[in-house]
Amino acid sequence: MNRSLPLIILAMAILAFATTLLVIVPKFQIGHEPAPAGLHPYTAQQQRGRDQYVALGCVYCHSQQPRTPDQAPDAERGWGRASVAADYAYDSPHLMGTMRTGPDLMNVGARLPSMGWQLSHLYQPRAISPWSIMPSYPFLFEVKDKAAPGDTVVWLPAKSAPPGKVVVAKPEAIDLAAYLIALDRTYPVPSTAIRDDGYAKHGAGR
Amino acid sequence: MSDDRRPVDERFEPYEPRRRVPLPVYWIAIALAIWGTLTLWRDAHAGFIAGRQRGDEAAADTRRAAAPGADLFLARCSSCHQPDGSGIAGAVPPLAGSPLVKADPSVVVRILLRGIDGPITVAGQHFDGHMPSFASVLDDDQLARIATYVRARFGDNASAVSPSDVAAARAWAAGHPGPWRGGDEIRAALMPLLEPQPAYVASLIAAPDPSILALVQHGTGGGWSCASCHGDLGEGHGDAPRIAGLSSPYLLAQLRAFAGGARTSDAMAPVATSLADAQKIALASYYSQLATPSASVPALQGALDRGEALALDGDSAKGIPACFSCHGSSGFGVAPAFPPIAAQQPAYTAGRLAGFARQAKQGSHALMPSVAARLDDADRRAIADYLATLPPVPTGTAPPAEQH
Amino acid sequence: MLTLGLFVVISFVVSLAALAALIWAISSDQFSFSQRQARIIFEPDEEGQLDDPTISPRNGRSTHGNIEPTKFDLLRSSIDASTARPVSVLIGSAVLWLVIGSAFGLIASLKLHLPDWLDTQAWLTFGRVRTLHLTLVIYGWLSMAGIGIAMWVTPRIFQAPLQSPTLAIWGTIFWNIGLVAGVIAIACGWSDGEEWLEIPWQIDGLLAIGGALCAVPLIRTAFTRNVEHIYVSGWYYLAALCWFPALFVIANIPGIFVGAEQATVNWWFAHNVLGLWLTPLGLGAAYYFIPKIIGKPVYSYALSLLGFWALALFYSQVGIHHLIGGPVPTWVVTLSIVQSVMMFVPVIAVAINQHVVVARNMWAFRASIPLRFISLGAIMYTAASFEGSLEALRSVNTVTHFTQFTVGHAHLGAYGFTSFVFFGCLYYMLPRITGRDWPLPSLIAAHFWLVVGGFSIYFVALTIGGWLQGEAMLDATRPFSASVILLKPFLEGRSVGGALMTLGHLLFAANVIAMFARGRHPASAEGSVA
């Protein structure tokens, strides 16, 4: 421990070893998986919505990785089957998230496919769920006296609607809602699919 | 702090020339290494089990998705049209020898997509047509397979139908909502050479008010529509339940409960509150008459044999009565108090059972809460997945009234 | 799958073999290592005296605001003079980012229980404010303060003046420009979208250049040192300065990884930022300042060797425990879990070394606020690491994953450990750098008690609240809303704690500003000429 160079070389070698295990081998293993037939690349509109999701930081409160029934009741909550690596084949940046301040959104499109619901909820989550702590996103909407032709008017319960005005969704809001509705990974996956199976139990399942 | 209590000389500390690593550090390292090895073994084993489990599920999914036309026909069509395509005299038209089957492929496909609601004459026999639409429950590929099978077997080896044919028909059907209005409309639109058809009578099933259809498709004030969550035909998605074919009094009671707060749902409460009572009545009536094929498939990794046992026989050891003892044989429901549970979306069933269990914890002694309190997580998933495999309440059949 | 199972076994066996070899080497004295070398941080006769410039033991508090240089300070004056300017720039920037970063943290915390507050501007939405907080405190405050402290300590332990200090100043400038650009980009919604890596990769180059310009002087100093032995702090610093650039550059290369692969890279990086960057910076500082202030060497120098190499070996492989139960291969997750638990080995080694010397000299702990900060920080390193190892267990992780418990844990590491250590270091260093007493000494104790009290509230609230939140989410019979509703009072408690911490930072910043405003004492400026 009296020489700098060997110290630096050994330290970097250890990091290289870790990088091989944690990054390079998984990349080859995961990259080898074909995208499932039921999964489609994002359309231009969905991709714009996904960019909004990234820019607004939705990922800091919403995960996109349901767990297996052996571990947690995610499926019973309607969040869908446990996700596998191939489900994310078109995702960059990945948006798996690490927090569930709000519910998992991996299959929100299957669970809440209503564009109208999504827009109302983005404008004011507490109009729908009074207990919600999700931010409201009024800057994705316009409050007008009267809707112009072609405007997407957002329906709101009377207590949350601005009196005498209409709320109209900006294109950003519609893109974001289109992305959310596209989040539907309920197609079947092959038995070789990759995920963390460390919670599997004897005799559970079928 | 500023007063100086610093010992003047603390230098006489007996340092060893070389202090060894304390022995407990070694013991801890060895114990951790042993634990690590055990963990690796255990997780490798778990991975093996999960892989096998997923294999079984994938096989079932593949069977469902890639079923050849014959299997799809058996599952979806044969209970009415009969396995040999002969139909049921006076109730269901035959497929064998039907001119509709032999005609242009688009005819079969368009009927599958829209369904029929109106009188029809096939091979000289008159029928009250009530065929559900399969548009939202089968994909293009599956519809193409069914159509091909039906045409090949019952239409004198008529030509095959491709998924792109179905896609084209689907695009057309989007502009023609609702079922075919009996043979009359089919003849007028598709087959002018078809034998004369009886006139369409609107009153077979009370045709819904256009304003109710608008509500179903577009909601109030352009907001959330029923169809946007429950599907075009009320077949349900995820934890939005299947509502097609549930009894009208049951549906109405739920809508009123959502509005009044007796039943809680963040998504339903604002909707139910905004509906007038007349609209609630009309909607309940509309959905109770919808004959929609099942779109539910097991999705919760439930043990289907356990689910079947609970549904048919219950579990006397745990004090769980059979589901079907109240909800009717086959889970078709007993009006008005016991809704149909067959073909329900599994995430909804499981979530609803969990909700009842919560009510029991909160002190409810009502029937469902006390039953649900005895179900554990695996049981809820088993029942929900099993019910999802069952066929829905049959077309045009009202659930039998409760016997007293 | 068999071959991949083999992989994990091999990697675990390799790690264990390396650990065994290390222990063997230490116990059979292969490194010819002795307790004598632990004393390299002292000048002859310096050992055994409390060394704390925030109190002036010789003549009470001096009235004219200048510290009396001891004869040991004079011995080091040319070394300290070589680092004064770059370290001042680094610390000045770090404290600025600390204040701004904590303000954003407080806003984010408030927004979680006041969701309709400040909701009209996109840049003030929770997702951006929270990210601004993380970016500012990690890449602004912690990284720059850590580099600054390393830059001050390294020449001292090598007993050689800092080489090319101008490069370090340029490095700081580049780093600051990169940080400001990154923060503006995130506020405008331009983000790479992965946690800890939000700064757009197009801007990351500035940070990489800045970091490299700061690292070069330190590595050059290591090669021109005037002592044979490299003190333990030096190992941590040298390794960290090589690890971080490699991590940062690899993780930010765009277009190679997608989907689930990207998630493994993301967490490999994010955890290594803690394990191989902030932790070595904090531990290196603690290893220097704890014995230095007390005037006693660490308990067992041989243990520090075990602590260092075991940290490198195990900490580098723990990142995927952030994806337990997720869509990545079982074997990677299991590997990270096992290595997380193996982290007990280096943590215990460091804990024995640092806590025993403090425990035997509690008089110093009571007398010196810098030591109190640093030693409390070291205790929280032990606590955070133990908690982290337990959190990686599958049974515990099922509850804590996706909850505020994790946020509490992250702050125990990044705040309780590194920030506390750095506060103490800066209280010790700035009088030496400027030659002046702290201008507002009463604020030092106020700062200490505010952040200790605030952080206790913060941590307890999130730990309990997070655990309850996790249990609610695991119970299917409770709706998701139950987990949100029960959390609200704990989030409010967190805001109270966060507000106290932020207030403490303001007092600290006021002291630092007042100190720099008076300029450097002429005597120490002369020292730089000497």
C-alpha cells in the first residue's frame, strides 16, 4: 500500500470485474431476447407523450414493473402480470422507477383506457381521487370561455370545473394521455422470459 | 466549550507494535460467506420453479392465442351452432349449407364483427337472431382462423380468409356500429341474391334510446364514456369489470350506490353522480341486454383446480361456501341480488373479493364480507382466474329469478 | 441458464477468495504494515493534543478573529498555501449549491403534501424540483465539497504541495458551468430520464472535463509525494478519483443500452456513485480528521486495509439490489443481494477503526464540534450500511422497495454520513485556509443542533412512514389509497425536519460567507510566499 500505480490498477480491475457482471453479461443475456409479438414500437404521438412523461418526472412516483403474485398483490390491484425484460424492448430511457408514491403504470392503458379519464386526472387528480397527492398539471391545459371547433374539452366534476369556463387539453396533454393509454403489456410472454424469479414458491401458482 | 478541559497528556496509550484484526471479524466474514452460498442455492432453485411455472402459463396462452380454427370454433361457436354446424331448430340458424357461409368471405367476417340482432331466414327457416359481436374479444388473426374453418367445413370448401381481410372489414365496421338489424339489412347491404328476409322489427329487444348510445360511446359532455373503460361491448378491461349481461336491477343498484357513496370507486363516483336517475335506469337496462362474448382470460397465476373446487364445492374446512350455491349454477347469477360472476375480468373479481375482506375487517357481517374474510390471497386469485375461464351468461337469456 | 448460474457462483467464489487472500495477507503481515504508519498524519510531538481551530484552547477565543498558528501549522503552511485557492473556490461553490439544493429539497417535500401549491409552472412541478434537488446536492454540494476536502487533505498526507493548482481551479469552473447548464436543462424538461443521470449527456462532457482537471493535480501530487507510505485516506481518494470518471463516462454513453439493460446500467452507476464516490470521499475525510482532531491514531491500521479492499470488492457489485423482484435476470439480483450483505465485512472494519478511537476519547467528542459532526457522520455510515445490507434481503426489500423508507435510507447515507462528515471537515479546514477564526462561532453549535434535530425527525418520519406504506401496499385487502393516506402525516413530519435542516444550512452558509468576506489573514498569505 505504498505505491500509487498498483493501487489504482487493482482498484480499476475490481470495478471492471463488477462492470462485467452487472452490466456486460446482463446486456448480452437481455439483448438476446426478441421483442414479444404483442409489443409494438411507440407511435410518433405516443413517443411525444413519453417524452412528456420523462420531462415532467412522472417516473419518480410511478413504477413500471409489476411484481409476481408470489411477492406482492400487484396483479390483484389490476396492475397486470409481472413484467419481463423483453417488455421494455422499445424503452429508452427505461422508466421502471423505484417509487410507488402513486400506483404502478406498466399496464395503465389496459386498466384505465379512457382518454377522457386520463385528461381529467392530469388536469386535477383530486377531482377524481380526493386523497391523491399527485401534482395537478394545469400548464398542460387551457381554460377558455368557449371551446373552438376541434378542441378537446376536458370533462370535470362540477366541484372542480372552473365556473363558466371550459378546460381544453393542449397537444402535450393529449400526447401524454395517448402514451398512458398505450401502456398495455397484457400479451403473453414465452417461458424463457427474463425476470427476477427469486420469490417463486413451491407449489404456488398452478 | 470555551473552558479548557482538555487533558494535558493523553499520550501514554499502550499501542501494540501491530494490532491484529479482531477475531470476531473473521467469524462474521465466514458466517456471511456461508449465508451467501445458501442464498445462491435457494434463489437458483426459485428461478427454476418460476421458469417451469411460466412455461406452463406460456403454453396455455399459446394454446389460447394460436388455437386452430377448429378449437376456436368449439370454444366460441359450437354451444349455439352445435359442433356439427346444424344449429338448433327454431332458435339458432344452421351453418351447414347456409348461403351466408358460402358467399363472399366478407359476409362471414362482417357478421362475426357486428353480430346480429333481428329476425333472419336461413334455408327457409325463421329465427330470432341474437348473435354477439366478436370484434372486441378476438383479434384479426383469430377471426380469420374461425372464418376460414367455418367456410371450409360448412361452406363447401369456400376460400380461406386472411387477417388482412378481417382488418379491412374491421375498418368498415367502425363506420357501422351496432349489430346487423336481422337478415334484412344483411341482404340489402351484402347479398342482394339472398332469399327474402323478414322485416326488421325494432321491438325484439327494446332498442336503446340514441341518447343512451351517445352516453355509452361519448359520455356526458364529451367526458369519460362507459365504453372508454368497460369496452365497446361492456366486456371489461383489467380491473374495469365486465358489465354486459349483468341484471338490470343489479346494475342500477350499483350506479345508485356509487352516486350515493355506499359503494366507493374513485373512477365511478364522479360518473355516477353526474348521471340523472333516468339515465342510470336506461344504462342498466342497456347493459343487461348486451350479449357479449367473454374477453376475460386468467391473468393472476391462480390455481385453476383450486378455483374450480371453491366455485363448485367451497371449502368446508375453512368455512367457505361454494360460489355457485348463491350465484347460480355456472355462475350465471340469480337476480336481483346475486350478479353473474362467470366470465368476469379476473383482476376485478380478485380486487372485489379483497374489498369485501376489508369490509369484514372493518366489522361488516354481511354475507360477502364474511365469506371473503376466509379467503387468502391465493384463493382470491384462484377463484378469479377460474371464473374468467367460464362462458358468459348465454345470449338473450335472462337470469332466473330468485326462488323463495 | 446453467451457464449463467455458473457465472454468479464464479463471481461469488472470486470475491470470497479475494477476501480470504486479503485477510491472510493482513494477518501474516504481507504488507509490512504497522501501527506506526497510522501516525503519518502527525508531525513529531503533535500526537496527543486536541486539534480544533473552532476553539482556541491556548488563550480562549481570540478577540481579533485570527487564529494563532501553532508550530505544526507553520510546518504545513507551504502545503496548505498551495491548496488554499482551489479549495476555497470548490468549497465556496459547494456551499452555494448546498443552500440552493436544500431549498429545492424543501419545496419538493412540501409539494408532496401540498400538491396544489406552485402548480402553474412546469419547472416547479414535483418531478423537476425533486430532480433539481438531487442533482444540486449530489453533483454540486457533495461532489464539490468532497473534492475540495480531498484536495486539502491529500497534499498534507503526502507532505508535498499540490501540483498544478490552476488546473484544479479550471476544473471547478468547468464543473460549475456543467452543473448550471444541467440544472437549467432539467428545469426546462430536457433530461436523460434516468435517476441520478438526468443531466443530458451532451452537457455531461463539461462535468467529465471538470472532474478530470480536478483529479489530475491530486494524482500528480501522489506521484511526487515526500513520504514512502500512502495513508489510508489516500487510498480512498486515489481510487475514488479513478472510479468516478470511469463510472460517469460509461453510464452516460448514449445509444448502447435500451430497456432492461439500461436499468442495470442505471443502478450499477447510481449505487456506485454512493459506494465508490461519495463513500470513499467521506471515509477518506473521516480517516484523516477523526485521528487528527483527537490526536490519536486509528485503532487498528491493519483493519483499515481490510475495510478498503473489501469495500471495493463488494460495494461495486451491489447496485442491482435496486431491481429486486424486477425484470432482470435472477442471478444478477441474487449476486447483488449477497454482495450487499457481505458489505458487513468492510463496514465493521471501518466501524471498529473509527468508533473505538472516538469512544476512548469521549472528552474530545464533547469538546470539539467538528469532531462531533465527523464522528456522528461516521456512526451514520455504519448505520446506513447495516440498514442497506438488511434492506437488500428479499424479505425486507418486499416491504421497503418502492416506499419512502428508501428515501430515508438514501438520506441517512448521503446526508447523515457524508454531509455531516463534510460539515465537520469544513469547520476544521476553513480557519486553517483563511487564517481566521469563525466569525459567528455561536452559529456553529446552532447549525449542529438544527441539522441533528431536523435530520432525526426526517429520518424517523420516513422510516416509520415508509415501512407502514410498504405493509399497506402488500395487503391486497387495503386499497392503494390507504398507503397514500397513512403516509401524509409522515410526509408533513419530513417537511418539518427538512425545514430545520435547511435553516441549519443557512446559518452555515452565513458563517462561510462572513469568513470569506473578510479575506485571508495576511499572515497566512505570507506563508504562501514562504
